[in-house]
Amino acid sequence: MAMQRATGAMVRACASSFSSGYLARHFHASSGDTKKIVGVFYKANKYASKNPNFLGCVENALGIRDWLESQGHQYIVTDDKEGPNCELEKHIPDLHVLISTPFNPAYVTAERIKKAKNLQLLLRAGIGSDHIDLKAAAAAGLTVAEVTGSNVVSVAEDELMRILILMRNFVPGHQQIINGEWNVAGIAHRAYDLEGKTVGTVGAGRIGRLLLQRLKPFGHDRLQMEQELEEEIGAKHMENLNEMVTKCDVIVINTPLTEKTRGMFNKEMIGRMKKGVLIVNNARAAIMERQAVVEAAESGHIGGYSGDVWDPQPAPKDHPWRYMPNQAMTPHISGTTIDAQLRYAAGTKDMLDRFFKGEDFPAQNYIVKDGEIAPQYV
């Protein structure tokens, strides 16, 4: 099994401390202050009442409305986030805290940051920051934070599922049953066992490590990461991404989207891969060059592509990844299982409570603090 830490050092542990020489924009809430908090989530409609733990939607609003309002804070939730007349835009000038998720993100541009004169805190109920202009946030003295680790198990399990779905050519077989067909040969000619195949992960942070642990029972006899973890989970660490992709039957993307990784998997990089390679990407869509993926899928050079991340999100109806062959795409769902929702809702409440009390967050939760962007997002 191969592992690549995104050309050497792309995935790094979040720094435990940041420069303190930058004047933040009133980060700490004073005792007794009331705040205007806006949450942007997806609408659940009829599904909102089907599970009491379905917290990540507009209707259930992370389960923190009563708590916030009991302390005198104003809490507004919406899914209307695009365009000059959207609901979010109306609240930009006077909100103090903006909460968003990866699944229906509120894009926080430099223009919006400039308009948000009272904004102090941007919270990600989940993981990641590609919806925020981090340079503008840092320059404005904003704090940006995520609920680190809240959905890593959910995403790693989903990645393993997608590997198996592609390897076994599951989607066309399922479609046969829906269509009333029975054509075993149409599926079996490109269905394989996972055992004995080479799987590479581009990036081996929290999610990548969990995926490697889950792959070990499939007959991969040795895993190697940091020396102290060799015996436990292991993988063959390869410094050179160009070399790694030539050896892999399956490539899984587990690196953040940064200016360094944007468009990393272009036509040239994909051309180095084995013909028929399977790709799983639950990280960020913009790490892939959109048209290069489509062309490689159509030619058969990519034997299957699966993931739940799109650029932009939600994906428009004419997005070409919806229609390319041998794809097993879904909406952005891997990190929003009910278990993950309970974790990122609890984490969001904890960070808001710390914010109101003037306390710091856990160091690993910071994306931007005191004008400094965490190293893994640079």
C-alpha cells in the first residue's frame, strides 16, 4: 500500500500556537454581551422530523437555538446564501458570528468580509475552510475555526465504501435491477477484488490514517507511517507523488484544498496513472482539474471516479461529472451522518460557549488566529 503526504509536507499537524503580534477584531465576547449569530445549513423539509438527532439542517439548527436565545443572543438560520438579495446578505452588515457547514457552504468572500463590520468569528460546523477567503479573514483580524475531527470517521468509512463500490462495479449492477435487467457479464468484465491491489492516499492526516487502518484487513500485509506507528498502521511512504501514482490501482485524495493543491490532478498527472485507475475524492473537488477528469473517464483511462465533493456546491444540473461514465458521485454527504452531526453540533456549542466566556478554543480547531493562517491551509 502506498501513501503520499502530498509532495512531502502537504498535510501537517495544526500548529499548537500562532503569532500573538496581530490585533484581532474583538475576538472575545465580553461577559453579558448579546450577539447576532447566523447559521447557514441545508433544508431538510419533510426529513427534519424523522430523526431527533438530525441536527445539521435549517429546521433543527444544530440543536442550539434554545441555549443561545436563553442567554439573550439572536440566532438566525437560513439556506438562502447566494446573490445580492439573499437572506444571508441582509444580515452580513451586523452579524457577529457566522456558522456554516461543508455541505451547503456560505461562501465568505473578501467583499462580504469588508461589509461585515461587526463580524468576529467564522465557525465551520465540520471540517475545512475552502468556502472562506482566508487571506482576507486574516487581514481583517477575524478568527476562523472548525470542529476538528468531528467527521473524520464518517469520511474514512465512506471512502472505504467508495473504493469497494468502484472495485466491484456496483453501480451499473444496481442500475440493472432498477431497470429490470439481468446481465452478469455486463458487470463482471470489470469487477475485481480489493485484496492485493495497491491503494495510495494523497495526504495522510486524520482521515487518511483512519482509511489506512481500515484497509489493513483486506490483505495489505504492511503499513508504514511515522516510525512509531509502523507496526500499528504503516504504509509505504513515497516522497514523490509522480512516482506514486504510477504504482496505484486506487488513489484516494485526502489533502486540504490550498493554492498548492488546487488543480494538482491535471491532465498530465492523470496521464501518469495506470490505465483503469480508480479515484476516490471526498476532499475537495478543485484539487482535480474538472475537464481532465471527464476526458479520462470517457477514454477509460480513469476506470471509475467516486466522491461527494463538487466545485461549486451545490453542483449545477449541467455539471459534467454528473454525466461522465463509470462515476459513483453523490451530494456532499460523507461527513454529515447522524453521528457526525452530533459531534459537530456539540463542538460548535462548545466553541460558542468558550467564545462568550472569552476563552480560547482547542489549538487544533483554529484555521485563522491572530492574523495567522494554520500551516495546513497555507
